[in-house]
Amino acid sequence: MQPEPFDLNDIQHEPSDEQLAGLMQSVAAEAKHRAEVAQAALMQRLREEIVAANVIRIPA
């Protein structure tokens, strides 16, 4: 079932609690996804930096 669209700027017709809950769920899911992507990118960069640092090191 497709939720009924609404305009958050329309003060004459405010969204229902269900519509706001759905919007908040969507925003939370998108934020979680973006955080996971950012964390994966950070971890990959850290791994690459560690490898590069180990290659540069010259044993004494």
C-alpha cells in the first residue's frame, strides 16, 4: 500500500502521525545506511594507510 503523499510546508493539511512515523523511519534507515557506507570507506582507507606505512618502513 502506497502512503498518501504530504507536504511538510502545508500548514492547512498537516501529516498524520502514521505519515510522520513513516517519514522518521525512512530518514533513520537512510542515516543508518549512510553511516555504514562511511564507516566502510573509513576502514578501507585505514587499511590502505596501514599497508602503505608498513611498506615505507625500512627495517634497521
